[in-house]
Amino acid sequence: MAAAIGLRGDYDARSLRAIAKRSKDGPQARRLLALASIYDGGARSEAAKIGGVTLQVVRDWVLRFNAEGPDGLVDRKAPGQPSRLDDAHRAALAALIEEGPTPAIHGVVRWRIVDLCQWTFEELRVVVSEQTMSRELRKMGYRKLSARPRHHAQAEGAIEDFKKGFPARLEEIAHEKRVASDKIEIWFEDEARVGQKNKITRRWAKRGSRPSAPHDQRTASTYIFGAICPKDGKGAALVLPACNTYAMNLLLVEISKAVAPGAHAALIVDRAGWHMTDKLVVPSNITLVPLPAKCPELNPAENVWQFLRENWLSNRVFKSYDDIVDHCCAAWNKLIEQPWRIMSIGLRGWAHGF
């Protein structure tokens, strides 16, 4: 008969009972007490009675304890059935998702879980349920996210080229205006139309229900001309009846007043006609920096409008034009009172992280 496997020598019965007393895991404590009896010189059969198991199980406990100490006696999660997808399958699946579907070939404009399951069977000959596919995608870091709009005529690489050249453009402005680089304030400007034909936002409701919100069919509207300086959490805006050069000149005066004394503003704007015209009267402490054509996603002012609408302007019925103006002014003033919110919405690594 084979000799019993000895216990490791860096523990004794007293230390194991002390660990069992502190343990919050019942099965681990029972196993520690069983092994403590062996340290006291008891038979393995006695340890099996204390643990309520067979001699073979006690032997397994000894092996685990010798290898890992008391932690080896904690129950581990069962490994379960091995995944049907291996690393090669996951790599092929990731490449498919990144490439996206071709509508003429795949018959869909976006991948659904059921489509990926079908593709996995047809191409990899692996049967995967929709629940398993969803779990695998989440493990791979994928989530179902809302796509960011991108202009169909946007030039290839325009956004990255602008970001790379932005620090040099700021240095150029500092040199031209004879201002220290740390005195350049980065401002973002844009306009938003707000009217009686208002937006309806998402809202919490019971699953399966169809929540409603008031929606006006009248057409009175106005425009918020606004600009933010995310680094300092400040902004300037006017609510005006039209988008034109006259309105833009008025806003430039407001921004000029908000620029810190001795500082110079690099005002980032899109290429709307009232931003590019020679009829603009640009104050001496402002330099206009036009964005690449058809690249609105570079302008965080777009996110400001989204925030104002979702929190303070949507789901309303405006009584009149003056009512629209009052609500727009109130919404902007609430934003200005929260400089941390402007920072959170507007700070961009490519503009402020160098």
C-alpha cells in the first residue's frame, strides 16, 4: 500500500485552526480543520470523517494544500463547457465586424446578432446561439453603439490632417499676434436653430409602452449663435432671428469681450458663408480658424446644442417667438453657470492635450 502524502512543513495544526476561524468560506474552514487533525497526528480516516468525505478527497485536499496553501482549499468556479469559438474564429469575426456588411452581398446595412451567427455557420462551420454570440462579442469589447454622422463628401484624412497641424497653427497665431503661446484661448463657435417644431427626446418608460410628448406643428424659430472656451469653462452667445454676416459680427463682439485681458482667441468655425466672408469685422484679439470642409464632428459646439436640447429645450411647446427666445436665453445661462459642464462637453485631446 502506498504511503500517505505528507503535509507541507511551514504550517501546523494551530495555524490552520486560526485560519479556519478567520475564514468566511465554510467549505474551506472545514477542510482546514480536517488537515489540522492530520498535523495533530490523527489518521487520514479521522480527517475524512471531519470533512465528511472519502479518503481520496482528503488526498486531493492535501495535494492542493501543498501546492497553494490555504487558498488551494477554496472552491473554484467550474470551467464549464469550452467555447466553440477559438482565437482564429474571433479574429475572423472581428475583421468582419470592422469591415461592415456589403448590402448587395449580405442583404443588410448593419450586422445583427442573427446575421453573425449565420455567417459563423456558413464560413467557419461553427454553430453558435445568439446568446453565446452576444456574450462573445462583449468579451471582445464590442457594444451596440450609435454611429456618429459623417458627411458623405468628407475628404479622406481631412480630420486627422487638421488635428496634426493644429498645434503648429496655434504657434503661427501666437507669432503673428505677438502673444505668448499659453495666452492663446481656444474657442469653438456654431449656431443652432430652435423652433416650435421641437425635438422629442428619449425618456424612461415601462418596457413595451409607447411614451408620448407634446409636439407643435407651428414654424416660428430663432437661432442661438454661441461659442465656448472649454479650457476655461466659459462661453458667449446671442439669440438672433437669422444666420447672416450681421449676426456673426455681433457674436464676434461678444466673444471679444469674454477673452481674458492680454489673451488672444483662436476661434474655430465651420465654413458657413457668414464665417468666411470678407465683410466680417474680426476684433483684434480674435483669429478665425476654419475647420476642414464637411467635418462638423471636429466642433464640440455641436455637442453643446445636443446637451441643451436634451435637457432644457426639447419636449416643449413654445407659445410664441418671444417664448422661444426666453427659453434659449435661459438654457444658455444655465450652461454658463456650470463651467465644469462646458469643460466636460468641449475639451478635446487634439486641441488641449499637447
